[in-house]
Amino acid sequence: MDTTTWPGTVLILGLSLLALILIIGTAATVLESRKLKMSAAVQEDLHRLVRRYEQLSENTLDTQKRMSNDLSELRSRAASIEQILRTVE
């Protein structure tokens, strides 16, 4: 191809522009793909964190219920001991 004439120069510039557009398009697609993968990984991490929080919350609730039951049992025992001590006096 003779690049010293206008048609040859325009053809070379046109092909160079087309190649540049394709390279930019490919780079943008790859970048967007990476963003989507990272976003999916972050979402998965958040889901795991929420599941862990829910599990810890359930465990805490169970522990609180057990402690409440134990405390009420201790209160009733203390009340019965106080009752016995009052009758002994």
C-alpha cells in the first residue's frame, strides 16, 4: 500500500482508528468483567457474614434464655431459703 497518497494515508489512519476502538472496547469489557467478579466476591463475603451474624444471634438468644431460666430458678430458691429462715427465727 502506498502511504504517500491520500487514499492510502486515509486507509491506514482508518484501520489504525478501528484497531484502537477495538482495543479500547476489549479493555473496557475486561475491566467490567473484573468489576463484576469482584462485586460478586464481595456479595458472597457479605452473605457469609450475615449468616455468621444470624448464627451468633441465635446462639446468644439461646444463652440468654438459659441464663434467664437459671436466674429465675435461683430467685425461687433464694425466696424459699428466705422463707425457711423466717420460719426458723
